[in-house]
Amino acid sequence: MDIQKILKELSIDEKISLLCGKDSWHTENIDRLGLRSITMNDGPHGLRIPLDEGGSIPATCFPPAATFACSYDNDLIESVGSAIAKECKNHDVDILLGPGFNIKRSPLCGRNFEYYSEDPYVCASLASSFVKGVQKEGVGACVKHYAVNSQENFRLTIDSTVDERALREIYLKAFEKVVKDTNPFALMASYNRINGLHGCENTHLLNDILRNEWGYKGLVMSDWGAVNDIVASIKAGMDLEMPSSFGQGVKKLKQAYLENRLSEEEIDRAVEHTLITLERSLNRTNEPCDYEANHNLARQVAKESFVLLKNENVLPLNENEKVLFVGEMIKKPILQGGGSSKIVMTKIDSLEAYLKKKNNYDYVDGYRLGKGFNPEVHKEVLSKAENYDKIVLFVGQELKDVTEGVDRKSMELNFVQTRLINDLAKLNKKLIVVLAIGSAIYMPWIDKVDAVLNIHLLGQAGASGVVETLYGDNNPSGKLTETYAKSIDDSIWNKYYHKGNKSAYYQESIYVGYRYYDTFNKEVLFPFGHGLSYSKFEYSNLNISKSEDKVLVSLDVENVSDIDGKEIVQLYISKKDSKIFRSKHELRKFKKVLVKSHEIKKVEFELSNDDFTYYDTNDSKFVVEEGEYIIEVGASSRDIRLTEEVVMNGKKENFPNTDLQSYYDGSFSDLDFSKLLNRELPLLNHPKGKFHENSTISDLKKTFIGSIVAKVIVSKSKGQQDAEDIFEGGSFEDTLNFMPLRALSNMSGGQLPEEMMYAIIDVCNYNFIKAFRKLRGK
Ligand code: BGC
């Protein structure tokens, strides 16, 4: 494809048409020049191709990223990417909308089930593998959501207020590494604002960093309905508005071009990126896919990802024991989350059917899903349980807690399940809790139970793995990719998360997850990187050798048990006597190794200078601080087994922010945060006052007229959404509450044209005459 020639041949109207989606899932085609559309579909843990009549084409539902990331298995995750890409090829899809790897800043984020970790290196490494897997099939990956999109409430309008160092080290690091290592076909700019500017308009993120620093040449598309101002977005480095805005975007771009507010060069730049991506997509073949193989892979992935959190010698089970299985979740397990990633599955392996194959299988409901406390059901399980040696209780989250568009409200399991755990624990039987959850929860009952197995969200084929793990035919080998905090009082995010509807202060800066808990010695429920096995591993012989540009690390891991097992060895780096505020240590490498019973395996890591860097805001780049570093190797962030020192050359003076005392003691004062940002803190909440195009439905609902208007909009949109069936129960309405009017208008398919939207805004502002004129003018 001769892209420069095509650029010359395209008319200005044709070029502009390429900057806006043709519909929900395609770019525009220009048949005259033989340019076909690019087809894209969700992602990320299965292919979702919506059908006009509702639902979507059946696809393999892999366990979502929150599950499979716990496998820490790069090869396995690469094969998931390839498997989904094969389904894309089967359906002629060019780009898979995934992976998503926003940082898990708070466990309450409704979308954490789609994301990888609280740690940028885990995200970077595993998401890179996923992208490689997708792209080696000739299908493109679209990495998302760029960036600092760590909450769902008010996601289209919230201003993520974050300092430059945290931005670079925590929130952009994985994007940087994935972009540089894998050159993804596309990148999706997020809904939210970052330091005042929307993801699609954020010239610092798009032009300065992504294009100029990282040299990215791929396609930058908006998240669906994320465009706030299309002209500003194209100028800031975005290339494609998605989905179609039904002519609104095109009209505005043409007008801006005619008024010399947007140059042809700027338009060409965006078109060129689309053409480059189309050219890459032309290599994609169309071929049938082996769905049975994908189902089997989904089974394998789940099995590798379960995390055994606690085990006081009660697991594995043995078929001769009298075990009572409890929980309606056994019959109706939660397999995936809600929202754009929701898959219609090709088939589902039944947990109940696999359990029934076991000798002595006995079951009782224990609770009724989605219903309140039922004294009969509760009593029944307690009296039945008296007759058993062990009780295996399946509990977990409801779909409303694992869904896009809205954050979770509580960190605990629901009241009914919690009560059941507490009451069963009183029976003095061995109590094993199996958890189906999309992200961390509190477990105030942890000391009362004997074992906890976290199976996360299983995907369509995880059932057999659960049974195999419980009975010892599979040795659990997953580890947590996020810290499980003890309670609300000692959760770092609780101080700053959900504090306003206008801005979100990322006041803890770099201290996300274990970076906070470990640095400030907070007790946790389960540390980052934790996960037990039926095997036992010992670490020895840490050896470090340093050359000009690398540090080689090796150690031995011995399986001192009679069972073959897999261990995830983690390498953290810690700076001694640092001049800047820092996390106690940071993960830089990990490796999952199979170590047979009584075998010793050598594990090797190679560290580069990059691994010792921090982002220096005085020098505006990543630099190494001179001095001694400790290389720590361990089984979790709190289970460091071996350490060794190494000395690095580097920066000696002129360190930034050394006077911010509260970032050394963990109190993170407003004043210091403001100094870190180098500006006044923005307003946390929208001031009461006039409505505008970025007012949300929940804002409208605060006034009488607004609430009537909101009702009409909600009922109209609901009809459309029901057809797609990706949100459960009330969660779509919750999602809609956070939608600004301009996004509703853009995506309404002409049902809410801009003039009408502005007239509604006038009505809500009691400017009836203005509204009337607008409507009449139309
Ligand atoms: C989500 C994206 C998704 C897109 C298309 C958006 O609401 O944030 O992750 O790819 O919809 O369904």
C-alpha cells in the first residue's frame, strides 16, 4: 500500500470521513481507492460481536485478566491472546479491543476484573505477552484505557489529578513498556480527564509522551463516546473517534478545517495512522477456528490461576472424607463480569456436574443468590453440616460488583454469605471457603476458617480445575497480583478514592498497593504476590554479578515436598538511603517455574539499568540514583527469602521534592500534594450552578425539570441497551447516571441531536425562551 500516494488522492471530505467511525465497530471505507473498513470488536478475554437482534455471537469466554494474571505465566497468557485472535480471524475481525491494563488503585473499581494488577511491571509483562499472542496471528490488539482510568464512577468526566512522577512510574509504565515491546496496532484513549484534559484531548499524554517520546506510529482511537471536543482531540494526537457520532464529528471537523482551526497536515497525520493500521490488517487471514481447543485452553488457564490463600492442613480433600458442599454458587457460579467484555459462551462446564462425579458428594444450598436472608435455608445447612467432617462453602460476589461503568459499593461479601461463614465456623468443623471474586475483598472472618481458595471468575471452562484443585489433582500455583487489605481503616485508597464528582486526587502518588502497605509497615490480610501450594519450596544460593549494563541474578529453588509444584519467584529492588521518597521495594521481575518433587531448579534473572530507575521531575526523565541497592528474592512482597546488595552509578544531586515530609511519613498532606503537582488543587466537586454538556444524568436528577428529562433519556437508552444485554439488573441505569449529555448525544444515533441537547440544557437552566428558539430553529 502506497500510503503517501493514497494521502494525495484522498479528497478532504474523504480524509475527514476516516477520522470518525462508520458505525459502532468499523472505520469508514473508501471504495474508490480500494480502502476497506477496519473491523474491531471487544475484548479483552473473549470476542464479542454484537448481533442486531440482541446478544452476541458465541465465543470462548476465557477467565478474565484478574484471574489469569494470577497465573504469572507469560506463555500461557500469550496463548490466550492467540486463541482469541484465532476467533477474530474466524469472524474477519481486524482488531481486538484489549487488553485493558489500568492500574488497580482501589479494589472498588468496578472494572478491576478486566485488569491485571496494582503493579505496573506485572501489567507490562503479562499484557505484553497477551498482545504478542494476538498479533502473531496477524490480528491487531488495542491497548486500553490510556490512562489513569482507575475508577468507573463518573468515568467520562472525572479529572484524575496525579503528579508527574506517579503518572510515569505507576500509571503510564505498563503502556510505555507494552507500546515499546509489542507495537500494538491501536491504543484507546480513556474517558476521564488527566490533569484537566480528557484522554482524547490530552496532548501531554498523546503527543508529548506517546508519539514523541515513545515513537508510537499506530492508531489512537477514542473509547466509545469519550470524545469531548473532536477538533481538540485530533489536534492533540487522537486519530479516530469511536463509535460513529452520526455525522456530528464530521461536521465539526469540516467546519474547523474551513475556518483554519484545523490544518490539512493535522488531518493527514491522523489519516496516515489509520492507513498504516489498515495496511497491517491486510495481512490478516480469514480461517476457521478450533473452538474445542480454545475451550480446553480456557480450562487450563483457570487451573493455573487459582490462588490458595490459606490452608491449615485441610486441603486437599480426600474422597473418603465426609464433605458437605454448600452454596448456590455451585449451581450458578459467577463466570465473568458485566459490560462491554461480556461474552455469550460457546458452552459452559458445570461445576456441579464435576463435583457430582466425586464419591460421597453431598450438597445443600446454604443461601439463595440474589435473595435476602432465608431462615429456613440457613437453618437447613447448619443442621445438616453437623454430620460432616469438612464443609466446603462456595461464596462470592454478585454481578453488580464486577461490572463496567460503576464501582463497587462494599468491600465485603454480602450479609447473607458473611453470616453463613460465621455460623458454620461455630460448628467446629473444618471449614473451607471457595471464593469467586473479581477483585480483593475484606475477610473479617478469616481467622475462623481453615482454608480459602480464590478461584476468581472462572470463565466458561474453569469448573473441572476447581474440583481437581480441591482434591489435589491440581496443585494450586497462582499468586495474588494485588494486596488484600485487612479493613477499611488501613486501606490506602480509602482516604482518596471517590471523594468528589469532579476530581479524583491521586494523592498517595507512587504509593499504590504494596508500595504503600510495605513502605509504611501496615498489616495486611494477604500481601501482594502471596499464594500457597501443596508443595513446599526453599530458596538458596543467591548469586549476583554485575557488568557494565546489566546485573545477572541467579538462585536455586528446591521443592522439599513429595508433590511436584510450580513456584512464582519474585524479584524486588530496594534502594538503601535514598535521597528521594520511595517505596520500600518494587517488583522488577518474576518467573514461574515447575519444580518436581525434591528437585532443585536454577532461576535466573537479567536486570538492566532501566530496572533501577525512577522518574526524576527535575531532569524530566527516568534516571538511576547512585548508590547501594538491595536485590530481594522471595515468594511474596512480605516473604523475602534472600537478599544481596549491588552498587549502581548514577545521579548524585539535585533530587526533586526532598522537602515533602508527608511523603516520607505516609500522611500525604494536601499542601505537599499541591507542591508535588506544582499547582493549586482543583475543585473536588462540581460547584452547584449551571448545567452544561458535561453535566451527567445524575446531575440532572438533582432538579425537578432535570429529573423528568433524565427519566425520558434513561427509558429511551434502556431500550437500546436491553437489546445488547451486557449489563445486569440495575447496573445499566447506574452506568447511565455517570454519562454526560454530550456523550449521550454523540452516541444516540440521531435520537438526541446536539441542538436538542442544548435545548434540554437551556430548559434545565430555566432558559425556556432560549430552548424554544433552539428547537424552532431546528
Ligand atoms: C469500554 C471499552 C470498550 C468499548 C466498546 C467502552 O465502554 O470502556 O473498553 O472497548 O466500550 O465496547
